[in-house]
Amino acid sequence: MRHVMRALSAAAMLMVAAPHAKADPALVVTDLNMRTAPSRSYAVIDVIPGGAVINARYCISNGWCRVVWDGRRGWVSGRYLRTERFDRLAPPPPVFGLLPPYLGG
């Protein structure tokens, strides 16, 4: 039981630290909907114009990326983002056993 509590404590610390991770600048290649959660079924917060440079916090395995643009936080499809080298953004390493609420955790 002690090992389980240590693992949960460490995982909770990772989840708290994740939103403060360094953001990477990314180029938006076309007008792009920023949404409240990582799916086209969620509400659009704003439309980011093509050519804008945004801060990409991280991407998840389904290709959606958590971003900050014009002071707002939201989700965009990573297929329309390019890093400074114009590469696609890579998803972060998985945290096994813990899923955010929108992924069933």
C-alpha cells in the first residue's frame, strides 16, 4: 500500500507540473479552430489565423495539442502546426495509469 501511495503522489506531482512546462513556438499553417477540449465535437473558443505563431504546450497521442494564443488556452489539431523547423509536434511521453478526464481517467 505504501508503494501505491508513493506512485500516486509522484504521478500527482507530474500532473501539477505539466501545465507549467515550457511552451514551444509553433506556426499555424492555415486558419485553425481552437477548441475547449481535444476533439472536433467540442466548442470553438477562437479561430487562429494562418501564419500566426502560437505557444504549443504539449500534444497527446490522438494528435491534438494544448496551446496558448492571444492569452487564451485551448486545443488545436497538431496536423496544422509546424515547429520552428516546420516539423510536426511530437506527443509527450505517456503517463501510465493516469488519464485526464477527457480521456476516460
